[in-house]
Amino acid sequence: MNLPDYIRHLINTGVWSFTYAHAQKHVNRDLPGAIQRMRQAGRIVDPARGFYTIIPEEISLSDRMPADRFIDDLMNFHKSPYYVGLLTAAAYYGSSHQSPQVFQVMTDPARRAINIRGGRVKFFNKKNIHNTPIIERNTPTGTMNISTPEVTVYDLIKFSRLVGGMDHVANVIAEMMEQVKVAELREAASIYHLPVLQRTGYVFERIGNIPAVEMLQQLIAHEKPVYTPLEVSGPSVRNPKDEKWKIILNTDIEIEY
């Protein structure tokens, strides 16, 4: 069959991505030339060499290709563990605070960001990704892995300097509060270092989530926390300190209710 027939066959079977190797087994005409023509016609894009995703007709005239349509197939192609996280996950959990312009994905090992049809996918390295609680979320083309609300909170705190700073992160988390469960927050805490828990406790106290504050206090009470800056990349000298959480207050947080 030719490439257009091959693509129609994939769509009819609910498949929206393909590899060059797979197409090569089924397309009996000039495959490189056919792929080039389909790309120029705006019917396919290639997020990675040898991997293609099909653009549906309803968005073929748009300058955007939502990453949730191909991220699961792409990461399976790379054989890389992953989950959608940080500000992207927070948006799925109800945060509308300056919605992210970049689709953010946690993986290991690290990968370079990719630009696809007006959108950008940025990858963040997560060393203990196999132990991280995730869930599957339905997408227009299947499913994708996404962090739980509780993991999203901890990751936002941990990577705050890379996603807008602690003040921004705190306001994003505040908009997610209805989705966060204390029991799951306690369970996920075991994969994060103590400074992340200290910062999370301080942020929850500013937000006013008392059950989460009490739980984190109990966890930290069994440790020996030392003073850690609230903003990792900010100055840590000549700043006021929070005795309860052992936090150096080197940045301001204003929750915008």
C-alpha cells in the first residue's frame, strides 16, 4: 500500500503514531519521498528521528499539535520511563495560574527539549522515577502517565527555580488543594529529601492546609532538619528564618486568593 493508505489504516484502528521501521514493512513505494510530502502537507510531524505522529484533520489547519496526542507513544519509542508533571500536571488538576506554555515531562535519563508545530516539550530528569506514584489519564489518542496531585506538589517545590520560582509555585499549589489528599501526600513523601518536605510544610502553612501541615510536622519531627533556603537559587544570608520549618526566608510568598 502507499503511505496515505497506510496512515488511513492506522487511524481506522485507533493508532495515531508510527515508526519508520514499521511503515517500511507495509509501504511498497518510495517511503522517504512519501514521508516528506506528507510532512509538507501538514499531515504528519516527527517528534524524533524515525518516529511520526499523525495530525488529525480537525487540527491540521492549526499551528499547534497538542503533546498529549503523542507523548506516550514517543516515550515508548525511546523506551524511557516518564510522566507528565510540574505545571502541566497542575493544569490538569485545576490550576489556572498562568497556564504553562511548555508541556513538561519528567523522565530518566535527561532529554533535550523538542519543538513540535508551535509547541514545546521540555524534559526534566527524575532519578527515582520508577518509585514515583503516577496514574494513567485518558487522552484523545489513548492514555498518558501523569503524576498524582501529591507528587505534583512535591515536584513543584523541588523544581521551583525551573518553573517560575517559589511564589509562583505556591500559588499554583493553592489552586490544586481540592485534589490533594493527606494520606497520599504522606505516602509520596518517602521519595523526597527532607528540605523538600520542609519547604512543602512552609508553603502549606501559608496556604492554610492544616491537615497537611500537621502530617508533615509529624514526619519531620522524626528527623533532624537543618536550615534550608526557601528559594534554592536565592541568597541565603542575612534573611529572616522560620524556626518551625527551619526555613531561611530568602523570598516572599503572596498567596493570591
